[in-house]
Amino acid sequence: MHPLSPILLEIKTARLAKGLTQEDFARAAGIPRRTYQRLESGDPGTRIDTLFRALNALGLTIKTAPRGRPTLDKLSELYGNDT
């Protein structure tokens, strides 16, 4: 599975929800159609700015999170300690 697959699926889902073809969306986002097709298909050669242009055009954002499980101290900091 491509590491960006969940993001690319969100992009495609949002595009389809707006009733846009790849060509119509690419034109509206200022991205060449073939470049957008490569992005949506997960082509590893696609530039990161293309991803951000597509996200911005759809009103989507990316949030980052640290890898791994949070420590008990971090959970207590986030949610309080009720024990």
C-alpha cells in the first residue's frame, strides 16, 4: 500500500463529491490533467506542491501526528488524570 493512499483516497472522494471529472478538477486547481491523474493514482514521481494544490482546491488539510503510542504521561497531560 502506498503511504499516501488514505490521503489520495480523500482527495478522490472529495473531487467526486463535487461532481468533478479529473480534467475539470485539474483545470480548476491549475494543475495539468496528466499531473493530477498521476497524483490520484499514487505515482511516486508526483511533486509535493501538486498534492498541496489539490488539497487547497478541495478545502482539505493534512494534520501530522507522532508515530507510536503515547506514553501514560502524555495521555495524562492531554486528558487529565482521573485516578
